[in-house]
Amino acid sequence: QQQVKQSPQSLIVQKGGISIINCAYENTAFDYFPWYQQFPGKGPALLIAIRPDVSEKKEGRFTISFNKSAKQFSLHIMDSQPGDSATYFCAATDTGTASKLTFGTGTRLQVTL
Amino acid sequence: DTGVSQNPRHKITKRGQNVTFRCDPISEHNRLYWYRQTLGQGPEFLTYFQNEAQLEKSRLLSDRFSAERPKGSFSTLEIQRTEQGDSAMYLCASSLGNLIWDTEAFFGQGTRLTVV
């Protein structure tokens, strides 16, 4: 089964700091890489996504960096806020297979005051 | 609310009983997905529909599981003879797509199943 490996499992960052979560994939057919944010008791919500034709995408405080040759991508959260405390999942899919997402195992982020 | 709606939100059942969950996707979305999420893990794909056709099933979907989307609108996921290992959050997602492109998948809030 295709895998997406995610690290770290948990992360504690001070308010105003930078949170960095890393993912690596194996399937070279993957062509869409979203990040989801999940709060306790809620479903995952799309945060930001990237396709492999660009190396970086920024939306507000959230940036995805993508390294196609290394098959790695990462999420950077700038100026982390307590409201960012949640579990973050990277995912990947081959859009030719109808966006069947393969998720990483998740990173539990805690932003402290 | 025009998002993906799942019912019930929580279900506690005794081992061996049958349970059924419902998902109402975003109205114009033709694709509907079911995922299962266990504690501390990412969601795992179970099955998906394009309109009323069930096009793919994961090997995670044992023969005790059945999903339907009778008119290409809402979907049901039934688990027969539940086992304790079925305890998980069952997530539904929907998107709009064809062979060439697909929109992002929007997830519902999930149905948390506890088998006792």
C-alpha cells in the first residue's frame, strides 16, 4: 500500500514561533498534496494544497514547500498561534484515481503562550 | 448548512449488532468517499462512489461492510455483526470531479462508533 510518512508525531511551539511538519511519499504517481487540519471531534478541513509543478505555495501564515526529486513536502506555520493547536495531516493522491487520499499519521501541534 | 452532513454523530452498539450510518454530501458533488479513522491515526480510505456507482473498495472493507448511494445523493454505510475492532470514527467526504480534474474533498464531522 502506498504510504505517506509524517513527522514529528507531536510538536510544541511557543506563540509566535514557526511550526514545521514534514512528509515523505513513495508513489511517484501522486500529483496533489493537501494538508488537513483537524480539531478534536471534528472532521479534517483542508488547509492548503500544492501540485508538483511548483516548489512552494503560501497562503497567509501557511506555506507548503515541495521537493519533487526527494519526494518530500513540508508545512510551515509562521507566527504560530494558540488557535493553531490541532492535529495536522499531510495527504497525497493521484488525481487520476478520483482523489482517493492517502493520509500521513498526523502531527499533534500544541502552541503555548 | 451546506457542508457534508453525517448522522448519527455518535453510536454505541453491542458486539454482534448491525449499525448503519448516513452521509449527505454537498448537493452538487458527484463523488462521495468513506474513510475510517482510528485514534491517533490518519483517515484510511474505504470506498468511493461516482454518482450512484461504487467504483472502488479498499481491502479494509470486509464483507461485513456494505455501502450504497442509491440515487447518487446520500450514502449509507452498514456494518453487520460489529466487532470491537470496528470502533473508529467513520468519515464521509464529497467532491466534484471527472476523469480530468477534481475539486478538493470536503469532510463531514464523522460518526464515532464504539462497539462494546
